[in-house]
Amino acid sequence: MFSKLFYIALFSMLVFSCKGPEARRPIQSHSGTFIKESAKRNKELYDKEKKFIEKTIAKDSSKTYYSSENGFWYYYNRRDTSQTKSPQVGDYVEFTYDIKDFNGNNILTKEENGVQRYKIDQSNQDLISGVREGIKLMKEGETVTFLLPSYKAYGYYGIEDKLGTNIPVQSTITLRSIEHTEN
């Protein structure tokens, strides 16, 4: 009798212990609040920078400022109304540019950057988005100064030993040439 009970218990243990492995459940679940909070912080930062740039523009009545659909402002230092074509996707452009803070202090000079050759929207060049988008608004021979909020410039990363995080900048670009390509 004892041996039958022993074999039944042994058989029961073998049957119940052969169960497959169970997936581990996460200890914490994330609700997406970090992303929501980050988006809120970024919107607040943009609003603060936008107000700062708009105040800067309001103080300067000597220039005509334009607002870009891409979230930055600009004015013409030298405008060429005889040119009709702006660079298109795939065109090669040559340009020079600098980066300054809003006090006019140089962060990157034209000499440091040198003459840039860039294929519009098809180059892996390290250009900030404000410069890439600004060039598309220009015509050959023009010089334009762009007022860029930090998210269109160097954003959170800044430039080591030159520019802190989340600082709006201005960039003066001279578009030297456009080489139109057939698409």
C-alpha cells in the first residue's frame, strides 16, 4: 500500500513538474509619461526661445525680417531680385556660413567652416537643420542671416567648449553658386 502511494506521488510530481517555462513578467510598466514630459519641456523651451527671438526682432527696426515655415526667422543682407531659381533637391551648392550668438560673438567663423559644397537633401554632411533649410530659401549671390531656435541649431548637445545646450544662434550664409542637376 505504501509503495502504491509512493508511486502515485512520484507520478504526480513528474506530471506537474513537466510544465513548460513561464515568461517573466515585467516588474515595472512604463506609461509613456517620460515622453509626454519631454515633449512638454521642449514646447516650453521653444516658446521661450521664440519670445526671445521676437523681442530681438522688435528691437531692430532697420531690417525687414521674414518668418520661415520651418520655424526660424531671417533677413537679407544682400538680396538678388534678378535671380529666379532657388536650389532644388539634388542640386549642388557652394556657400560659406558662420555661427554667432545673439550678442554677435563668433562661435564658428566662416574661416573655420571654409567653403562648403553640399548636395541639397542628399548629402550626409554635418550641417544643422537651420542651415540646410535656409539654403533652400536663397538664390545665388545672396547673403542672408538666419535667427535659429536651438532645435534648428545645436539643440541639447551644443558645441563642446564653444556653445552650451539649448541656445538659439544666428547664422549668416552667403550662397556662392548653384549647380542645377536634372532630376
